[in-house]
Amino acid sequence: MITTSQIVTRSATKNDSSKLANLIHFEAFVHRHLDYRPPLDWIGRDPFLVLEDDGRIEAAIACPPDPPSVGWIRLFAASSKVSPEYAWSCLWDSALKSLAANQQVQYIAAIPLYHWFGTLLQKSGFEQTYSIVMLSRETSSIPTPLPSKRIAIRPMALDDLKIVQMIDEASFTPVWANSIEYLEIAFRQAVVATVAEVDGELSGYQISTATVIGAHLARLAVLPNMQGKGIGYALLYDLIHQISRRGARTITVNTQKTNYASLNLYTRVGFVLSGEDYPIYELPSLSWNPT
């Protein structure tokens, strides 16, 4: 704990929930990760720190590793009574020490949706490694199905999650992989969640959540050795068909700008780039974990 006058940096507790909610919802300088889980769900997981001045929470940062190898910056917020630069300087060093002490952590990353937060990251040594692009598709037309008697699409069940997590881990680099806990939360929030079976073997899945204009394809993955066989297309065809029947107008999705296989698949079924582009920043491991 660091104390200067009345200012204290400490771990957040459940008793801070209402003050943190006010900070997150009513202040201007707030970074929230693109996440299934609301920020307050991470209270109790380290590091989740607050900057307190005479009992008032003026800033907070949360970057608990999930999956265990990745510390995404899931929340950074500063009140109007402190500058973002000052709040960051008070909180980031302590958060970084906590992450560096965790031997499972291999990556520290963030998706800054605002320029001011990207500037803070750059000043702390973060470097842009990727970009995420957004795509969207109207549901007024349905793509042509690719007939395959081998591919069967069915609703995802809770019992599928162990295999779904294995598919996810095999399909993405560690920075983008999801833990089974995270996937379960996404599954429970899904408006449509389906799996693809080939000859009775689960080979791919998709999870989509509701939005005010339709749905967002939050995750799609196919086992690497089964890619190129129409499984991703079949999952997307079924998703678009289901969303259209429910009267939703638009489906959105995001992917890495250099993930050409995904981009080709999405454009093939009618998705178009929206023009939105978000950078991914990572902290080089040698700057915090020289071993």
C-alpha cells in the first residue's frame, strides 16, 4: 500500500462496488475492455486497484489475467478531480508489479478505444502489434447454403464447453484464447450459440450476443485441421438464418486486420467492412519480465 497525505492506492473490495459503478458510468475518462463481463465482476481478482483520496475513489485499474497467460487491461477510469496521467502514474506501476510477479503471465495487452488512453499506453512502453476491424451484414438476404451431409449444426449445450474451449485454444494464439470460465459466461449471454459436428465429431462453434440493432458474432472457431471444409460457412449461414427469422436487422463481427482467412470467410457470406479500426497494444515482455 502506498500512502501520500490522504491518497491511498489499494486493492478494490466488494464494498467499493457502488463507488466504482459511479466512477465507471459518470466520468469522462473511462477505458473498458471489449468484454463479456462487466468491470465490477473482476473485483477480488488481482490486480484490481483503486486510488482513494480521503475515502473517495478517484481512479481504478483492473487487469486480472484471463486466460492465465494474458493480462488484458479491462478497466482504467479516472474522475474529473484527477488527471488521467496522474491516476495512471499512481496505479500502473503497482498493477504491473502484480502481473510481473505472476509466473503464468506471458502477455500484457490493451485495446484502446480512445486516443487519450492509447497515449498513456505508448508513454508506458506499449507498442501497437495488431489492429481490429469491424464488419457488418444486413439480414435482409440469406447467403446460399453449401450442402454437406457431413456437417450438422445444432444448439450449443453447457456440456459442450470443455470441447469448445479445446477448439478455441487450438484455433487462436494465446493472446486471443479464452478460458472455459470466460466461454461459459459468453454462452450464458448468447442469443445464438451453435456447434458444428462433422461425422458426429464437434469441430467448430460460434457464440453471438444481442445488440440494439441485431446481433454481434462474438466468437467463431474451427479446429485447424478441419478448416477449409465449409464448417465456418455452415455456422455463419445458420446464424444469419436464425437472426433473420427473429427480425433482427444487422449482424456485426470483428477480426484482426491481418486475419485474411477470417476476412475472406466473412466477406464471402456478405459482411462488409464498416470503416472502424481499433489498435491492439502489447507491452514487450523484456520491459517487465527480462527473464
